[in-house]
Amino acid sequence: MKNDVIKNWVEQYSEPLLRRAVYVLSDKIEAEDIVQEVFISAFSSYDSFEGKSKPLTWLYTILNYKVADFYRKKYKTEPEIRLDHFFDENGSWRNNDVLTDWDASNKESELLDDDDFNKTLEECLEDLPSRWKIPMKMYYLEEKKAPEVSQELNISTTNLWKILQRSRMQLRECLDFNWFAKS
């Protein structure tokens, strides 16, 4: 019975789970591995599934835990990030232009409707170091609250805010160079 149910779930729910995992991880191979782990966990803990929720909801919950574990592990194994690009040896900004506002004519709603801009934004996000990309995705794409992201990555909230600020600065620089300078 259990084998048949899990087999049915694999056939029925692999695609939605994989779509979500690819969206969150931005890596199809890693996403496929995580989805396999979800079904292994579902098989192992099938007896704890009480049927109070839909099977897909339960599988998404397992997926969320697997993704959090993945991020936590990856975050801890990434090398430290050097900030030489932004700051000099005295801790001062190398380029004060980072502090100035973007051209006000670049309306956010217009940019977000532009497929080319979105592609550039995604490429800039993927170019971030994992130690920055992971919190950015959790906070902005998964829309997790700061305490939850901090807890899952085992970092302080203050550290999270610094990481997010540095990530935004690097994204801005990337967009300045790869989008705004070319427009």
C-alpha cells in the first residue's frame, strides 16, 4: 500500500515540486536531487502523514525543510567573501557613486515588465556569491521574514541585514554596468 501511494505521488507531484525547487535553488541538478530527497523522506515518514492536509502540501513542507538544510549546509561551506571591490583598506568606499540615486526616470514598474531587464537582473543575482545569493533568495524571492532566514542560516539578524545590503550594492553595480549603461 505504502509503496503504491508513494509511487503515485512521485508520478503526480514530481513536476510541481521540481518547478518550486528550481525556482528556489536556480540549479536544476540540485533541485532534482532535493526532490528525490523529498520522496525518500516521505517514504520514510509516511506513517506520520495523518492526511490532515493534501499530500502535495505535506511534500512542499518537506521540500522547504530540505531546501533550508541545503542552504544552511552550502552557506556554511562557502568561503568568506572579500569586499575589496567596494571598500579600500581603510574601510572607505572605493567609489562613492554607489551612494547616489539611480536616474528617477527608471520607473520600477516599467523595468519589471521588461523581459530583457528581468533576464539581466536574474543573471546579476546568479553572479552573487552563494553566501549573498542564498539569503537574498530566501528573503526576497521566498519572502521569508528576517528572523526565519537568520535562524535557517544560523546567522544574526544584523549579519543578515549587512549581507542583504552588500548584495543589493553588488546587484546595483551589475545592473548599472549591464543594463543602465547600455540603455
